[in-house]
Amino acid sequence: MKIMKTAWKNLWRNRGRTILSATAIAVSSFIVMFVIGFEEGFIGDMTNNLTANVTGDIRIMRREYVENDRVSPLQFYIENTEELIAAAESNPLVEFATARTEFGVSLYRDGKQIPSRAVGVDMNRSKLVNGRNSLVEAGTLPAPGKNEILIATGFARETGIKPGDRVTLLTKTASSGTNGRTFTVSGVLSVADASYRNRAIFLDIERAGDFLRMGRDALQIQVFLKNGPTINMEDAAKDVSRTLTAAAGADFEKDYDLRPWYAVSSTFSFFKLASVMYFFIGAIFYFLAGTVIINTTMMSVLERRKEIGTLAALGMEKIRILALFLAESLWIAVIGTLSGGAAGLAGLAALGTVGVDFQKMGGGSIDGLSASEIIYPSISAGSAALVVVLGIVVTLIACVMPARMATRVEPAEALRVQ
């Protein structure tokens, strides 16, 4: 404790140099906090959109479809979909399950053919339509049993289609034929996920099954768990698989692909790996900023050689001399890291309220990533603490070498310095 007090006093013997060193660390801390905040906000948004709109907490599909998904083999739909949904919902871990079918269509209007994507969902249960980030901006949801569809906001702007208009859709069917049908647009749906804002059409799952010649079956089942954010997904997936195997027979595991949401998207896996890289890059930032403190410590040792020699002559051990200079570096690291981190947290809090429009910044670059147009940066308490600790530790390690210079000062030689 005495060394820390002495080190604090020594810092202000050259106030300008101390402030410069602390500022370098603060800038690095601010940048690292901001980058991690944006990365965590982006991943959190992707997680919400993937689970709500695409996979659920657990996705179930036929293995043949997954293995050949590039060609959209509609013939590999889930037979007895309703029975499997009921079986999944009998598992105590499951909150609910719902069917989903996504397929390609061509929209005909005014003599033009526009390729687009259609998504068949349960209009009452699907989070894609009823989620917190979805809104029917105009019109209403499709009425049960009627040939009605919703159209995405971006698609509506592109084509001028509005509620009440009639459009014709043409698609490949599960029986390897084609089918065309005229639908009435019942409403315009706004979805935060940029993947579903342009050239996307939404229809009731029963209408989709009938349109594709699947009957009441679907391509996919989304399973939502009661404690999705906290439960062990691997264990939950195995538990649900056992329930479905007991209900559907021993061939279920052979015929069906059941996996947690994060095992579905390779893009998400890449971003999770990138999060580790961001911390590694942050360590490099801190080390570069630490070079300023290295210079400060070296200058301090050179200027105070006589003082160091005196302390050594009076019996101060080399380890305590080393500790004194490291304590000075520690003070600078703590001041810089905490002040920069606090500024970064304040900036993230402000942007976390208003959001950042990535669509305007990057055009369509986030399409297909299950990311929203507007990202709200955020950072967990654990990550924020890790940023601060990382800054202090890396900076302190960088200063070990110049601090050791002080232990090599010989008392007799230092006392001869004028």
C-alpha cells in the first residue's frame, strides 16, 4: 500500500507525460469497448432474428432436404407435420412448435415476372409475423382459408403493390410440377430482419402446403423452448429428439435433421469466432498504446538514476524498486482504461437507444445475414469487465521490461551522476 501511495505521488512529478500516457490508454479502451459493443449488438440481433424468423431454438427438417438444399428439393417435406408438432409440444422443455415452409416463387404483375421468396407460416403463432420486431403497416393478416398473402415493405415500394391488389404466383411443387395461383394482397408486413424486407411474400402455412401440393405438411418445424436463452441447447435438442423418436419410431433420427439454432447458420459461427478475434485485436491496440507508457517509464528511469541509486544504497531491495515503477505504470493503466471504458459505455448507451442504421451505411451488404437494418449496440457486464482487465494486464506486462531497467542501476554509478 505504501508503494502505491509513493507511486501516485511520483506520477505527478511530470504531469504532462502522465496525462499523455493515460490518454493513449483511454483512447484504446474507448475504441475496444465500442468495437466489442457493436459486435455483441450485431450478434444479439442476429440471434434474435435467426431464432424468431428462421430456425426456432431447434430446427427440424428432413435430412434429404438439408443435404440437397441448394436445389430446394420440395419433395423432401416433413410427413405428418401436425403429429410431430404435437409430439414436440408434449416435451416439458418445449414452449411451442410451429410449421414453416420457405420456397421460391415468381410474381407476375403488369406483364412482368419478378423472382421472389415466399414463406408459409402459422399466422397466429409465427414470430416472423407476430414477433416484437414485425408490424403489419397496412391492411390485415390473411384470413384463414382464403388465398391471401402479405407482402414485405420493400417489395411493396419496389412494385407499387398495396392491400387489395391481386397478384399471380408461379412455383415448383413437391410433385415436381408447377402451379400458378392468384392471391389477394391483404396487407404489407414490416420485418426488422433485412432478409425479409425485399422481394418477400408471406402466406398461411395451409395455403402454402396446398399451393405446393404438400397438403397440411411443411418443410420445417421450429421448436421454441421455455427457457431458450439459459438452457443447454445440446441437451435440450437430444431430449426433444428422444421424445420425437418415441412418438415417430426408431427411424426418426435417421430420417430427420434436428439441430440447435446456432448449428444451422455458418455465418453465425463465423461471427462468434470473430468475437474472439476482436478481443485479440483489442489486446494489440492496448499493447500499441502501452508503448507510450514504456517510453514514459524508460524516461523516468533515466531521469531518476541518482534517486534509484540512493534508494538502493539505503537498502531498498531490487524487487521493491521494480514494484515501485510497475505501480506507477499500473496507476496510468487503471486511470486510462477506466476513463476510456466509461466513455465507451456512455457512447454505447446513447447509440443503444437510437440505433445505427447499417442499411444506409452499407447498402444491401447485410441482406442474408439475418441482421436488422438498425442495430442497437450493447455490451454485457462480463465483456465490459474483460475489456478493462485486458487493458490493465496488457499494459502492465508491456511495462515490465523498462521497469526492470531500474533494478540494474548500480548505486555507486548512479551516485556519481551529476
